[in-house]
Amino acid sequence: MKRQASERHTTLVLLGGAAALIVAMGIGRFAFTPILPSMLERHLFTAAGAGYLAAGNYMGYLLGAVALTLVRVKNRSAALAAGLLVSIATTWGMAVCGSLDGWLALRFLSGFASAAVFILVSGIVLERLSALQTGLFYGGVGAGILLTGLTVPLLGRHGGWSEAWQGLGAMSLVLGLAAWLALRHRSGSAQASAAAPIAAPPSAAPPSGARRIVIVLMIAYGLEGLGYIVTGTYLAAFAKTVSSLPNLASVSWTVVGVAAAPSCLVWSLAASRWGKKRSLTAAMLLQAVGIALPVLLPSSAAVFAGAFLFGATFMGITTLFVAYAKELYPQNNRTMIGWLTAFFGLGQMLGPLAAGLLLAGSGGYRSALLGAACVVLLGAVSLPLGIRRSAERPALSGHRTL
């Protein structure tokens, strides 16, 4: 009986955590992508304006992550409720706001809330889940993306971009309430921090060259943030320029969600077999191919293939980077992960801004997407080379470490 109760408890925590990620990440953070084409068609703002909105969202995400890392949260249940409410309100608010300045404020607050919920719910849930269940938990982000891809065209059919935001806001309210009810009794006072993992034994020490390897990871992760977010912002809008196939934009975003849902689990299993360095390099190479493919071979099939490769890699890459930093600094991983998040967030802010300028100058998505693919490719190539050089450098006196 105790075992069954424990399993039910774990299942409830897993489902509640996944629901919170759907609200704050899958909808709050990524619903902008499938709705963007409709907003652009109605000339509510330009492609450059869309870049500013995306950059504002990721600036909020960065500041939210930093705030939740530095500030000790005494009541995680109340903080989680507040984060979910802000995420729900900003999703609904996108429907009733009618100015670029207002949308900028809403996207910034949505980004801040998504980071807060992500960190809080990770701290609540991860301490109760196995490695396999953790992959399923983070799959909530992909499930949210899948939900937006399926529902946005249905909601838009009976109205337009405004009704799509309202419908997603209503869904967020239901899912957010379910998430909070599932987690409220399991999210009391923070112990060390909302996102702090269990510390390693005092005897654990960083391997030789760890600091230089972390610097390489930060640079590569920043390049990943800069490159991937261009696709994450403009994929659906670009898809509409490739083919007149009905609902191609929303279907391509649905493909992203289908691929993203199991990706964290798949890449974690790959890393356990081939190592994090090789798995990260492979994932970033595949993502670069997925970004460039629809541009180089414009067709519906290429859009779907690119969407699948993008969805299958972007959350897995995040999971592997964080796991790598934890492995290098088991006793000080909060600081290392904080720096990784900062570089990633900086890349996320710069990517949409640069893409918006390119779009404003050329009037098309080709240069922005190919530039994003080159940036991710640069990160993929620099990662193994930089790690190898960093690991070998301490051995210059005559003794190799690897």
C-alpha cells in the first residue's frame, strides 16, 4: 500500500510539473511563434518589430533566471502561484492589447514568469523523480509546443490572432490551476534554493581544466542561444513563404512539438552511451542542418524535416549543457549553471534583434535563417575542439591528462 501511494504521489508530482511547464514555457514562451504569421498578415507590426518582441521576452527570461538564482524563495508555493498567474495573464493580455509598447511589456513579463516557474517547479519536482522521469517532466515543454501547434489553427478559424491568444489563455488557466493543486503541498519552504541540486560529497573536485572547459561551454551555449532562437521565432512565418499548403505554418510547429516532447529523454540516453561532448556536438550539427535545410531546399517536405530536427534537438541541447556543468562542478553547480544561463540568455536577446535587422534590410528570411544555422554550426565545431584543448592544456609540462 505504501509503495502504491508513493507511486501515485510521484505520478501526481510529474503531471503537475509537466502541466506547469506547458503553461509557462510551451504556451507562455513559445505560443508567439505559431500566432506570429497571423499578426504579421494584419500588419500589427513589422518583422523587425517581431524581433523586438522576441528579444523582450528573452530579456525577461534572463532577468527572471538571475533573480530566482540570487534570491532565496521562502514560500515556493506562493511564488509558483504568482508565476503561473503572471504567465496566464500575459498570455490572455496579448489578445486585448493593441500597441507594440504594450506587447513588449507583456512579452517581457511573460519571459520573467516563465523563467521563475521553470526554476521553481524544477526545484519542487526534480528531488522526487528518477532520471527517466526527469526526461518525461521536461517533455512538458514539447507537449506545450505541440498543444499550441494543434490549437492555434482551430482557434484562429473561428476568429483570428486575438481569439488564439484568448483560447490559449483559457487553457493556461485550467492547466495552471491543475499544476498548482498538484504541487502546492509539495512546494513549501525552499531548502537550499529553488533550483539547487543535491551537493556532492566534500571529496569531489573539479577535473583538471574544468574552468576552461566551462568557458568553452558558455561560449558554445551562447552561440546556441543566438542561433536557435531565430528559428524558434520565425519558423512558422517562414513556412508560409515556402508553400501555399493550408496550415503549413501551424503543422510545422506541431512537428516541432512532436519531436521535442521525447527529446530530453532521448539525448540523455545518448549521452549515457556516447558521452556528453559527442552527443552535444551531434545535436548541434543536426540542429544547424535543420535550420538551413528549408532555406536551401525550399519545399513543404524540407520545412517538415527542418522542424523535426529543430524540435528533436533544442531542449535536449539545454539538458546536456546543464548536465555537463553539473558534472564538472558538483559542489558549485549553481554558479556555473547561472553563468551558462546568462550566456544563453544574452544569445537569445541578440538573435531576434539581429534577425529583425536582416529581415528589415532584405525583406526575406533567407539571410536570417542561414546566419542562424552558421552560428549554431560554429558552436558545434568549437565545442569539441575547445574542450580538447582545455583538457590538454594543463599537461604542457610533460604529462598528458587525457
